[in-house]
Amino acid sequence: MNNHSLSVLMRMTTLGGGAILLIILNNDFLAQVYFSDQITNTGAVFNTAILLLFLLGLAKLVRLLLSYAFEERQVARFLKAMEAEAESPELKVSDKSIIARRYKMIRMLDSRGVTVNHSALAATLVADESTRSSFPRFINNSMILLGVFGTIVSLSIALVGASDLLGGSGGSTGNMDNMGTVIHGMSTALSTTMTAILCYLFYGYFFLKFNDVQTRLFSSIEQLTTLHILPRYSRSGDTLVDDIAGLVSSLEKTAFLMQNMQGEMLSATRELRSVIETVQQQTLPLTDDIKVIKQILREGFRLGGDE
């Protein structure tokens, strides 16, 4: 099977490098949006929180993708061992791999005479692995909400500044401060919204690709279980009926071959009998000739009839 996890990691590295390059090229614009006219640290707090969630979620995705790349390699090695009809294919893979645990579980159930429930095994695998992706799912759902919350707080700051500006309190110096508050609120709202959207788009795309990798891995494991593992160990009413049907089919083929062999033996017997009759017919003249020769010898040597 193809290693989809590594391809996703390579794509993540490429797009991440492109994003860093864009940040470097647009350094002046980003510095103006994020750092100029900052009266409070509201923007810094929310942007830092969004970036922290983004980096934590991305690190978790990378770790999970690396682990699934390992699992994909183990599934490929196990499949080769099964196709080669190895006696102990689990020895070809790591004991910690999912496919090795699946194989040992099915073999244990078979040794205890328990019917293997493939649906239950598949559901258990999905439940176990879904717990590993709970944190990335939480990051994916909360990142955009945090950006919206930061935008609302920033707009509230801008509204407070606009309210003070319209009230006209504090003279010209107060009006300038209120105008600065409005500008600061709008700038902070823009920066938090832009940070949340960009991080959400990047992270959301690779979170979807991670789900695709997880689904393909589960599909490969279940397909391998169905086609190669269960036929070795699984015994149920349906499999017994299939085995009996196969046995009956083999017996029918054997009986047909025996009938053909019997017909060939009868034909060979007839041919042998015909050959014997032909030989007998060919030896009768020889017998008469031998009698004539014996008679001539008796007369020539003047032997008696009884000699």
C-alpha cells in the first residue's frame, strides 16, 4: 500500500515553507497590522493564544501522521508475509503495530473456539483510534471561535473609543486618545480575524487530510483481515457451509475424473483383448508349420511315429 502519511507530511512541509516565505516577503505590512497603534495588549494576547493552539495542534498532527506512517509500513510488510504464506506473519512486523495486535487477537479467539466478530473488531479499532484524534479535533473547533472572540473584544474596545469620541469629553487631547482607541480596536479586530482565518485554513486542510489517512489505514487493515487473516482462523456457520460446498465440489471433480479413468481402462482392456486375439490368429499358422516340419524330420530320419 502507498504511504499516504508521508505524502501529507511532505505537503505540509512544502506549504509551511511557502507560508513562512510569504510572511518574510510581507514583513512590513504584517508589522503595521500587528504592532502599530497598539494601545492595549489585547491583540497580542489573542494572536498569541491562536498561534499557540495552532502550533500545538500542528505538532499533534505531525506526531499522529508519523505514527500512521509506521502503521502503513507494518501493514505492507504483513501483507507480503501473508501472500508468501508465512507460518508466523506476525514475526515480520512490530508487536506494537495495530495489525500485529489484530492478528494475535483473532488467533487467540480461534484457539478458544470463539467465533470472530469482524464488525466488533472494526468498531473497537475505530473507537480506540478516535481518542487519539480528540485533541486535534478540539483545536480545529476552537481556533476559529477564539479568533471570533478576539474580534468581538477588539470591536468592543473600538466602540468604547467611538462612544467617548462622540461624547466629546477631554478636549482635543482626549479626542485624539479616543480616536487612537478606535483605530487600535479596529486594527486588533483585523489582526485577530486574519490570524484565526489563516491558521484555521491551514490547520483545517491538514486535519481533513489526516482524517483521510486514518480512514485509508483502517480500510487497509479491515481489507487485510477479511481477505487474508479470517480465512485462516475464522469458523462460523457461513464458513462451514462454504467449506462443505467446496468439499462437495472437489468430490464431484474427483468422481468425474474416476469415471473418465474407468472409461479409459475399459477402452484399454478392449484394445488388449483385440491384440491377444490378433496374436493368436497369427500364431495358428506357425503351429501348423511346426507340425509339418516335425513330420518331415521323422520321415527323413526314418523315425517311428511315437519317437
